[in-house]
Amino acid sequence: MKVKILSLILLMCIFGSCASKYRKINPQSLTYTKGASNEKIDFEYRYDLLNKKYAKKEGKSSIRLVSVKLTNNTDENLTFGQDFNLKTTSGRDINPVPLNSVYNEIKQGEAIYFLYLLLTFTRLNISETNSSGGYTEVKTKSYPIGLAIGPGIALGNFFGARGANKNFKKDLMTYDLNYKSIKPGETIYGLVGIYANQYEGLEVNFK
């Protein structure tokens, strides 16, 4: 029996690109780097939050997602983005990127997986050769395997990517730090998007 080259190409397509799972961010359980000291606020931060395709897309973009830990040491409420913001240790002011923009920049593609529907027309041809009485007969059977594989791969990856993106967006909305108020003595955790092409040291910048 002979399996035609088309089936080998099919296997390459199947294992070549799949939707990536999303690893939930839990800021409270992370290990942080301590930022520059400030008498009003204790500040710590952490890069490298994302996994797989999300980390890859973040690396190719100009946006970095940062988890921060803030403790208010004053006797009054302090609001992130209003009373203070962030800056790099080199002195560059940082204007946080809205987290919906972070999501749109870093989320993994969904509709792209419908290209796997092209596999719907794939057929697996198996040839069998029989020799008898000096004659050779070749019989070929064709199986429409694409009818199951094409839609299966397309829909499986589409819904996998959509579910992962939904969880990613949920984390961004849950831990959105922009304009969040911190009570006296309170410690909060949150996510901030910043424009940066590399990992830079960060510190608090009071207005």
C-alpha cells in the first residue's frame, strides 16, 4: 500500500500551528523586583508575565505588560494615574497604555484558524497492487478524510484561541490599575501596560 504525499503534507499542517493556552496571571503570588524607594509608596514590579504565543507577540510589539505591587504609606488616599504614575530609572515618564489596547496588540489570532477548512477537500489515496498470471492490477481507494479533519482542526483551534483570549482579557480587566485608589496602609496589586522595547527599571513618579 502507498500513502500519497498529500497525507504527509496534511500531517505537517496539523502539527505546524495550533492555538496556545493562556496561563492565568496571579499578581499576588508573583516574585517582584523592588523599585526605587519612596517614602509615600512602597513599589515593586515584575515583567515576564505571559506564556507561549502571548509572550511571543509581546516581544514583537512595543508594549510590555507589567505587574506591580503598591503599598500606600501615607494617611490619605492615593490614585494611580492621578496622584502618581511611573517612570523609568533613566528618567523617562511613562503614560500607561489602556489595557484594551494591550489586549488588541497581544491577543492571539482567532479567524486565522479557519484556513484549516481548506483541508476539507483533502483525500487520502491508498493504492494496492495485485499480480496474477503475468498481469498487474492497481486498485486505488480514496477516502475523504478532510471532511472530518478540516472542520475539526479549524473549529478546535478557533474556540481554543477564543477561550484563551477571553481569559487573558478577564485578567486585564480584573487587575486594571489605571485610576485605582489606594487607601492609607493598603497594599494592592495590578497590571499596567507600558510602551517599551526592552525591560527597563521602573520607579514611582509623583505629580
